[in-house]
Amino acid sequence: MALVLTVVVGDGFSSRSKLEEITSLIERSLRQSVDEAALRNVITRVNFKLDNEVQEFAVEYGPDADFVIPTALVKIDTVESLSEQEARLKAVKDVDKGFTRVKELADAPFKVEDPIRIIGIGTKVTGTFLAEGNVSIYIYPTGERDAAFIALATEQEIATLTSEAFTDQIDITYHKLEDDQSFAQKLEKANDLFKAWRDER
């Protein structure tokens, strides 16, 4: 029985340690993207690829300071028509062509693997929590950035990382999960946490 308890506790500590490591990397990427935007005088972003079994993210810089985020990527509706979805996906592809990874910060994009999963990302610009596709948090040469909400999970808990638009403060909070929750249940909880954060005054 003692051996079983040791294994269970050990797994929990291991998952929390890995979760803290990834949230720390995301926080550092957000801070570095602010520095890169000011240094290069261009818009930068932290770009997340959520679809694959191994997720990844990286700091990237854009073409120039006058870059404007396409309308299709702003205020995304939770229920999109086919034409709206096609317009958004085309806008994502067009924007992606103009961005380049900041190779000086890392040799390759940061990987997110089991037991950690990025559940989704939302910003106050879009007003929507996105759980798939390529999702970006944009930073401007002025130092302003999108107010962002990022949710990651293990089997035991959800970690939320929030960053406001006009401050350097980045908060990380942990939320315990019930045993054996499905991905859909984690997504629902993360979406509820996003809405509470988005709607707070």
C-alpha cells in the first residue's frame, strides 16, 4: 500500500513540475516578445500550434510596425458559418506567411507533450476561447499586448495563465480537477474560467 501511495504522489509531483515548467516557458516567451517588439520596432507574437499530438509554441516577429491584424481574426464568433470559417482560416494562412520565428531565443519551437496539454487560448480582442488551430497572442512595438488567457492541463489540474494588456503582470493559477475527467470536461471548465476572466471588470 505504501508503494502505491508513493507512485501516486510521485506522479502528481512529476505532473505539477512539468506543468510549472511549461507555464514558465510561456510566461518567458510573452515577456521576450515584448522586448523583441521594441527592439525590432515591429509587431511580434507568441504563436501556438494546438492541433497535433505534440503541441508547440514560439516567439515570432512580423513584417513591419504598420501590420494590421485582419478583421477575420478579431471578434471571432463562437458559432461560425462555413464562409466565416473559410475567411478566418485564409486570414491565418496569409498572416502566418509574414511572420518569422525569433531563432535567437530558441533553436526550435517549444514542445508541449504528455502529460501536459494546452486546452485552449483566448484573448479579450477576440472574446473567444479557441481550442484548435494556430492561435496567436500579438504584441506591439509600443509594448502593448493582447490581454490573454491560456489554459493547460494534466490529469490532476488545470493551470491558467493570464496577461493583461497594459501591465507587465502575468498571473498563474491552479485549479484542481475531479478524477478521470475527459478532455471535453476539461475544455468546458477552461472555457468557463475564460469567460469569468473575460467578463470581469
